[in-house]
Amino acid sequence: MNTPIDRPDCNRCVHFYITYDVRMPYGCRVLGFHGRQLPMLTVLSASGSDCLSFQSKPAELLARRTRRG
């Protein structure tokens, strides 16, 4: 099993988005669904393995988001 650092994190994924639906706020563009919990947790509970669709956001975008603080 992967360590928590190696695991896919929806907040760092290009496919992750926040919906306008208050009841189901988290979505995944590549998997085509949204729900109450982060998509990575939905995938883990349904398949028993980490999300295979994870694609990291560009490093400059991640750096810019952390600077805003």
C-alpha cells in the first residue's frame, strides 16, 4: 500500500473540481461523477485501490496556490 505522501490527492489533481451543488460538492471530470466525499475516497471504497486517473497539476499552479496562503 502507498504511503499517504504517495497517494493521489484530489486537491492536487487536474480533474478535480468543486460543484455548485451543496449536497454533492466534490467532482471528478475524468470519472464523470460528483459526491459528498472526495472522489479519491469514493474510488478507494468502491475498488479497494487508489485512483488510477490521478494527474498532478502543474508545479507552478501548485506553488501559486500555496503562496496565497
